[in-house]
Amino acid sequence: MLKDVVKDAEGEKVFLLGNEAIARGAIEAGIDVFAAYPGTPSSEIADTLSSACRVLRGKMDFYMEYSSNEKVAFEVAIGASLVGKRAMVTMKHVGVNVAADALFSFAYVGARGGFVLVTADDPTMHSSQNEQDNRWYGMAAKLPVVEPSSVQEAKDYAKLCFELSEKFSLPMIFRSYTRLSHASGLVELGKIPEKEFSRVDWEKHPDTDVVLPAHARRLKPVLLEKLSKIMSYFNKSEINWIDDGDGDTGVIACGLSYAYAKEAMENLGVSLPTLKLSSMHPLPEKLIEDFVSQMKRVIIVEEVDPFVELHVRAMTEAEVYGKMNGYMPMNYEYDIPRVEVGIARVLGIKPSRDYEKITAKAAKISTKAPPRPPVLCPGCPHSASFYAIRRVVDMIGNAALPSDIGCYTLGINKPLEGVDITICMGASVGVSNGLAHVLNDSTIATIGDSTFIHAGIPALINAVYNNAKFVLVILDNSTTGMTGHQPHPGTGVRGCGEAGKAVKIENIVRGCGVSFVEVVNPYNVRKMIDTLKRALDHDGVAVVIARQPCAILWTRARKREGKKIIPYTVTEDCTLCMECVNTFACPALIFDGERIAIDQSLCVGCAVCAKICPNRAIKPRKSN
């Protein structure tokens, strides 16, 4: 909770979310500048600091912003670090792909003020389009990677990373992942420093800060020397340690997997020597060599890729058991049973429980529960937009329907079926550029407002320049909905809740050279359909901005204003034509096999179902 994150009570223990602990670590480090683009599982770090900066104002001042994308956020933090300020930037794992251009070059430049990049990986892809291990970025960019194993360490190591960044003049990569970011645990608080946010005078350092080829050739050996020095530090650092145990079979456990391994061994009734690693790159090679030299067998426990396993296999003649030979799962996140089964198999003993039987029983029980697939919310304006798109596609016979990353990706589901392709942020517009030149059929692409600002603009400019013909529907719900309703440049709200100038998406689109630009409320289904039909006839790229606030925010706003929300109901005029259920499928609509009804607790009063009912059998509920 925020009150615990900002509590100035050194030594007191509080219960924090992993992401809150990371935010607290940044506060205790005396952060100056924070920038982020929200992405699950990292979002709560930014949201926590957005709230904390208001509470701490006048005591521990810092600047916080939600940036337009991850690369911009990274560059904001670079600017702060180069003048000696402490800066943190956070993003989900795929966000680092967007920031990678700046990341690789900044590694050569080096940090002055402490610089920490938090990457929140997502094993099992709970809310992501891929399972990506960002320890490889540390290796490729030649930067240190630190990975905590508990919520307490999440706080402590976030703070430590600022100190290490300044000690070795290196940007630091702090790797979290879903289970740690969203875990909760007791955290012992440190001191919150008192400081003002002060501006400084500019000092030029072109010999390091301008990455010309001549400078870069000189800077790369310097980077490698820094990396060698921090490796020596990691070999002796307290963030890595060895737990004593019995026998000549050892365990190397990385980050949160250390907790899984320890409990798995406890379940098995064994105590194996265990090397706990939190410095993922550069690996503490001497520490690892000393450990494995005493072992005949080594079990590697790490999530996502066999990153440490590959290094250990190259360093030792001991038998190595891990992902590469099937003793540990190659895919998805770990838990205690998975780790326990792997260790037991290496030791030639039985697991403490019959996990296969337990899993089979759980699967059998789960079949009795009604399925709950993810759906768009009741009253979601995207449902109305996809309904209109589906109707238009049915009229013209066929169309390609690229979409993007956001809650609207759920438009793939029946009966809307409005999504054919989703690759990455902004790709709906980029892919449509390609389809426009190779398809006989039309293309109707969809992208959210935040995603359009994040990565859709360059591809739209490309479409205008190369005379691509397709329709782009910008689903403008006036927020970054999927990650928790964070603001973006189109909303007129900034980090810390401060007012900013709203950037109108229609102005951006016209500035890109698009001549067909229309703003429509998707709740007006007939107008939306008519606009889409005219957009398809336009010779060139046409943009339809479907603007209606997110149903959750719209409902909250009406309640704040004291407006009564009038739900709709199905009258006796209903003929069970099933149009509302079979083609629209709002979660508030219920069909029990005999009649259609509307769940009054879910209905937000958007009236879309009433507009699509051919018999006008859906009406506002009469007040008692």
C-alpha cells in the first residue's frame, strides 16, 4: 500500500508488493528522475512512484513521467544520468526491444548519476506476446544484470543498483519477473533521504557522450574493463552466496528460483550445497568455478532460458542437469513442484507427492467450473467498434484485420472476430503497409490510442508517403487501459497527477498527411458503419478515430458527477432472434436457453445493444 511505501520508519517491517518494493528501493536511493511506459508486469512501479511523488513533495522531491514509449523513457533517464542525477526507467521485457537502440549506445557512454533499467520479464506469457529472457540483453550490450530472489531483495537490490551504477560508471539492468513483481512479502524499510529537486549547470563531455565511430572504438575497451571490474565485485558480493549441504550434488539457483529450490529440497528431505546467484551478468565465474569444482553433479534452476546453464557447461567437467537435457522445464515459469520433480529425478528419488496425480485431479475438477475466457468489459467501446467492423466486412465479403497490443486484442474472440494479425506494438499499421501492396481484399487495421502514440505514427507516415490504401481505426478510449489506466500524451494528464497539454490524435494524423480523418463515437453504431464504408472508398490511407472513454472510467466519472446510471432491460417484444447475443455478445447479456436478459449489476447504460436490436426490444429500465 502507498502509505507503507512512503512511510519514513527506518527498521520497521511492512507488507509490500514486489513492484512496490522496487519503487521503495528507488525512493531510499534518492531517485531524481523516473520515466516509464506502462507494461504488465512492471506497471505498478510507475503507478506507485506517480502517487508517491505527490505525497513526498517537499521532503524527497523527484521528477516522474509516463513517457510516450520505452525508448523515449530510456532517453529521458539518460539525460538525467549524464548530469549526475539518479534515474530509473521501467518497462516490461518486450519494451526493452523498443529501447535497445539507446541501450547499446549508452553502455559505451556510461552512467554518471546512478542509472537503473528495470525489465519485468513475463515467464508463461500471462500478458505478453512472447516469453523473452532479458538477461541476454546484459550479455549483448555488455551491461550488468542483477536479479533478486525475494520481495525484500527487490527493495534492497534496487537501491544497491544505483550505488553500483555510480561505482562502476555503468547503467545497471535490474531483472524482475511476474511472480516477483506481483508477489507480496515483508520488507524492512530503510531511511528515506531528505532532498530537494535541483537543476544543475551543463558540462560538456563530447569525448564520451558523442558516440562517433572514432569515440566508440575507444570506448568499447573501456566498457569491457568496467565489466571485468564489476565481475570481480560480484565474485565477492553478498548478493551471491553458498548454502552448505551434504554430498557432491550441488544446486545453482537464480533469483526467485532459489526460493523454489530451497523449499523443494525441504519437501524432499535433502540438503544439497546451493549457490544462490543474483548477479546474472557478468556471472561471478570464480565463485561458480570454486563451487562446481567440489561437485560431481550440478543442477541449474533458472527461469526462461538456459542462460546460466550454458555458461556452467562451458566451465566445468561435472555433469550438468537443467533445461538442455530435460531435467528442468524449458518453457514457462517455475514453481515448487516443477523444481522438486527435477531435483528428485536427478537424485533418483521420488517427489514428496504424486504431482502428476494432483495435476490430473485439478484438471478434472476444473472441467466442472464454467469457462471464463477473457472478454471485453460490459459497455467497452471497442466491442461496438468491432461489431461495426464485422458488419462492414460481412457487407464487402472479406477483409484483412490486423490489430495491435492492448485489451482490444480480445476482439479476436467470437462473435466479433475482428483481429487476424497481432505482432507487436504499432505493427498493425506497419503490417497494413505491406498488405496494401499485395492484397486484392481491403484491410481494416485497429490500434489503441496509447499504442498509436507509442509506435503507430512512423508507420502511418510511411503509409501516406508510399500511397498505401487501407483503413486505420484508432480505438481511442482516452487511457492506457490494459495496464491499469495510466495517462498518455493524448489524455492531458501527466505523472504525479499533474495537468499537461492534451495532444489531439486527429491533429497528429492530419499532420502525417492523412486527408480522410473522422472522429466517431462507436456507441453510435450506424454512424460508425457508415463512416467505415466511406473510409473504404477513399483512395489512400483513411483514419477513423473511434472515441469514447473506457467504460470503467466513464462509469466512475458519471458517479463522481452524481449522474444516475440507467441500465437497460429486455422487454417482452424480444423474439429471440439472437442478434444481440450472436453478433455483439456484451458480458451483461445473458441467455439461459429460454430467454435473454441483461445483468443489471453489469450494464453501464451504453445502449449499444438497444441500437442493434432489430425489434427494438431493449429499453432503459424504468425507475421504481
